[in-house]
Amino acid sequence: MGKVAAKIKVMPDSPEIDLDALQERLESALPEGAKINGVEREDVAFGLIALYPTVIVPDGAGGTETVEENFLDVDGVESVGVENVGRI
């Protein structure tokens, strides 16, 4: 079975949020078999910074839906969206 890499945009709900703590909570929320392979940060507007974790999930595990749902349940997350997906 192959693997899929997905770059996911995670918007915090506030510019005052501790991004390091948010990143740790995202890593804790990953489903079994998934892992984060690097996180980029990008200024959005008005001090708001988006996180872009690249998540590796097994192919055939429902894609990134479970990861997206788990990320949405993390405290401090406003929205989650997949930016791009590719097989590795």
C-alpha cells in the first residue's frame, strides 16, 4: 500500500494563539498511521499566521478526511482545508 502526502492549511481562531502549542495539539490529534512531515507558517493578515502541516497518510485509509476532522476538533483551530495532495 502506498502513501499520500497532503499539505493542509490550518487557520487559528486568533492571532494571539501560541502556534507552537497549536502545532503540538495537531500532532496529538493525528489518526493512527498518519504523521506530520514538516510544518510551514505563512502570514495571512492582521497578525494571523496559518500553519501548513504536510501530513503523510496511508493510501486507502479514507484519504485525508479523518485528519481534517481531527484537526477541526483541536482547540484553537478556526478552519482546515487541503491545499494539495500527492502520492509518494
